[in-house]
Amino acid sequence: MTRSPYELSTPSDVLARLHPRLSAYFGAIPPGHVGRGEGVFDVVGTPRRWLWPLLAWFARDAVMFPVWERDVPFTVENHPARVRRGRAGREARPAVRAHRTFRFRSGSRTMVDAITAEPDGLVDHLGRHGRVSARLRAEVDAHGPDAGALRLVSTRVTFRALGREVTGLAGSLGAARAPLARRR
């Protein structure tokens, strides 16, 4: 991989504000290497317990989990990949495939995803089968307590099943924005 999905899809002025350690982490992974990292998610899950049965169903595919926790430590292992999603015959995109292990109070759970560089920005294909995709906007503050940290904000979520795609799932679940901050 010569350039990472982040480098291909994020404006250069945003990437320039990344902390130097994060800049290296979100850059291209050399062939034959693995990227490893750790951090803390500010929030994981939803306080809407009525959604937890649905989230438990998604947990079987390592997409998301029926939890609501703050300050959740995680480790991640990233591998360069090429991912084909959507309509048959679509070109495989450069991707970073990740296994992210969250250390919840109830025990560890692993989420699987692949981030690709799409024409309209970063897209995170969640789960072992990539049936849930989130379009992401990358943000980096230049000043303040989180200066240099990457924040990924989901702007659209799509669910794929039985050959069909349903877009806007996040809005119907009451979470139009889902900021994910990975702190240094």
C-alpha cells in the first residue's frame, strides 16, 4: 500500500494537524507489516437499552455491542488489504482491515472493520461481512486539549442485506452523529 485510505480521502490540511505519532500511525502500512495501536474511546454504544437486542444481533458479526460505556480502553491491529463492496464487479479499494479489542467492564470484545478510500470520503465497513458501512469525516483540532487527535464523525450509515442497501440507518436509530475520538 503506497498511501493509506486516510491519506487518499482526508484533506491535507486536516492531516497536517495530526500529532506526529498519529500521523505515522494513520499513514500507509508497508507491505508485510502490521500496524498496532492503543487508545481510549470516549464513548462506546448507546444508553437506549431498547436497542440492545438489535445490537446483540450485530455483535454476532463483530459489528457493535449492546453496551453503554465511557472511557473504554482498546487495542487495535491493522493490516493492509484491498476490499470490494457493493455492486458486483466494483473495483477493489485500498483498505486497512482492523481487529479492535475493547476492554469493557464486563470483559473484552473484538470489533472487525475495514476502512476504505471511496470517491466521497472514508468509509468504514463494519463486521466480518461488512454489512454495515459508515461514511466518515475526519476532524483534527489544531488547538485545545484534543489538539492533534483524530476524531471520526459518521455522516451516513448503510445496512446491506439480501442484495439491498438501506441508507440513513443512523438517523432512524436516533444517532445522526456518532463522534469517535481516539485520544493519544
